[in-house]
Amino acid sequence: MNLKTLFVCFSIALTINSCAYWADMTRELDPTKDLSSGQIYNEGKSFLNAGDFVNAIKYFEVLESRYPFGIYATQAMLDLAYANYEFEKKDEAIVQCNRFIRLYPNHPNVDYAYYLRALANFEKSATVFSRFFGADTSRYDVTILRESFDDFSLIINKFPNSKYVKDSRNRLLYLKNKMASNELYIARYYRKRLAHVAAIERVKFMLENFEGTPSTEEGLVLLIDSYNDLGIFDLAYDSSRVLIKNYPNYKITQSDVKKPIKIEKLIPVVEVKKPTVVETNESWYNFIPFFD
């Protein structure tokens, strides 16, 4: 072996050894190496309470992998789901909730897993446009809203004494209004395209499944108009009677079943009160301030 080859081999060996040395020097030490399961959990909980969700997730994941059957593993699973939820990792939070529900269906806090999963689905439905530009989410795909609706309904039906029932009811009302608005939006689209039968079916589905929502009034009006367009005036008349029964501020102006049914929305008369003028015999001269 000549001197040149020997020098090249020596350089390569030195480079490899140097890389290994610096890799050992720069390798991050595992802060959980000598900690017990309780200590790891307490550290993760401290990070969670401080809002440091990155480190909280890291510690809870270490705890689960190192002590999967320990006394802290069960609670760590719920805390991990919450940390992912707060860190805007909604899909990971849902996975953790599903895992907890599957493994511990009779756990005292399983209602929290259902509630957190419902919240994750609820907030997944909020798109970038709705968050920053106020876009109406009812005009988009409401599949996630339906999943969230089912989750909140499950909480109310399966855990009637849960502390999450009140908030679940409020969110159900919001979701119900949004899904009804979505059905009405689709019905308007169909009617605009002269697909009157499809529009009628959408409105009927909305009235049967989401009654009592703000979309009901416009849905009934659209139903009357669609029946009129199809020449089914008797059903248009029946629909107008339902409208008037629920919204007395309407009246039927044309009820001939052989002609299109006409309705009119009454505008409430607001009485304007005139300002009261107090008459006095005192002269304006009496109100001029004088100084001594």
C-alpha cells in the first residue's frame, strides 16, 4: 500500500470517528430516562397546565409506551387526547378518544372521552374561511357536523347525568340550525335550476328532521312556491295553511285551488310616539344665568 492510499484511508477513518464523536456530543439526553411513571406523568401534567402542549404530548407518549399498563397510563391517555386537541391536532385527539372508549367503555370518565371527541369533530367543521372571513359553513359539506351531532346526542342519551349534557344541548341546537340551513341552501339551488321535485324533497326532509329552526319559515315559503311551479295548487294551499299556523304574520291573498296560491307577509306597524312637550309659563329670561 503506497503512502497516498494510506493517507486516504486514515482520513476516512478519522472523519467517521469524528462524526460519531460529535453525534454523541450533540445527541439530546432523554430527560425521562431515570423517572418513574408517576414522575413522568407529573411532568407531562405540568407542561399541560402551562400550555406547553408539545412537551406535554411528548411526556404522555413516553409514559404510554414505557408503562402501558401502569396506574397513570389510563389518565395519560385522556390528557394526551386533550393536549392534541388544544394543539389543533383534532384527528389525533379523535384517535386517542376512540382508543380510550374502546379500551375502557365502563370507565367513570368515559363521558369526557365522548365529549372531547364531539368537540374535536365540532371544531374540525370550522374551515379557514369560516374562522377568518366569517363564511357560512352550512354551504359546505356538513358530514363532520353530522358526526359531531351524533356524538353530542350520544352524550345526552347515554350519560343523562353527565356535567357535559348542558353544553352538549346548546351545541346540538347550533348544529341543528346549521344542518337545516344546509338543507335549505340545497333546496334553493335545486329550485334555481328548476328541479322543483328535488327542492320539495329537500324541504320536506328539513321539516321532518330539523323542525323549529330559523330555516323553517323560508322552507315553507319555498315549498309553496315549488308546488305552485308544478301546478299542484292543493298542496301549495295546505303548505300555506301550515305556514300561517306557525307564523301568523302571513296571510293568504289567493286561495283558489285552481290557481297559484299567493301569500303575503304582513309588516308589523310600529307606533311612533311623539315626544311629550311640557308647557310652562316661565319665560326664557328666567333661565339666563347672572353673576354678581
